[in-house]
Amino acid sequence: MAPLIFDWSFNAKHDKPINIAIFDSTKSKQTGMEAIYKLNANEINPDLMNTIKKLFSGKEITITISTVPDETTYRSMNPSNKKHLMESIAEEPSIRFTPGEFNETVSKDEVLKTKLTGRAQNSENDIRVGKVFTRSEIELRTNNIK
């Protein structure tokens, strides 16, 4: 059963069309018609509901909502892909540390970030007021920075 696929915009203000695949299942063992709407939740609006009402006027319908799995989950659904993914993760280098070591590392990073931010702001201020240094002056000023 081949779907009839077309783009439809449910909102004139909406620039991204919503893809709809409509399957005419009257040619198969099933009866009726099936429509698959692929869209983000924030794209659901009254126009979409009205379109569904028009397409299936007078018929009992079932609405099923599902989310698209993220790439890792999708790839993990296949056992061979999951095995490959787990092997790849195992091959990655890892670093082990205690909670105390983690806090110490984060604290050092925050101190460094604060120092660098301050230096960058000082440099910007120097440039604004015309305080510009030659290469040799910069080298002399930065020789003692560790």
C-alpha cells in the first residue's frame, strides 16, 4: 500500500509545512484511511483539528501520539547496533575521581575562568582608552604569568 504524501500548512502564519502521509487502505485487507502527521507538539492548533475532522468526517477515529526516539535510543533498538555502541563507549578514555577531586577540579576551573574573564575585560578597557602595547611590552608583561 503506497502512501500519498503531500505537504500541508495548517496555519497561514506557519512557514514550515507539516508532512502528512495518507494511506488508502481500502485496497488492502483493512478498511478506511490512515493519516500520519509528523510535527512538533507546539504545531498542534485548531486548524489541524479541523483538517482531521474534514478528512474523517462521520467516522470513528483513533488518535495515537508517539515521540521520535533520540538517535542513541533508536540505534540501541537493534541488538548488533547496541553492542557496537557499547563497545565504542568502552573504548573511549575515561577519567576516574572521587567527589572531592571533582569539586577541587571544578573550583580550579572556576577560579581560572574568573581570572581570564577579568583579564579579558581589562584588555578591552585598555583598548577602549587607547592603551595599546607593542609586542615586546606584552612579552615583558606576560613573562611571569603561569
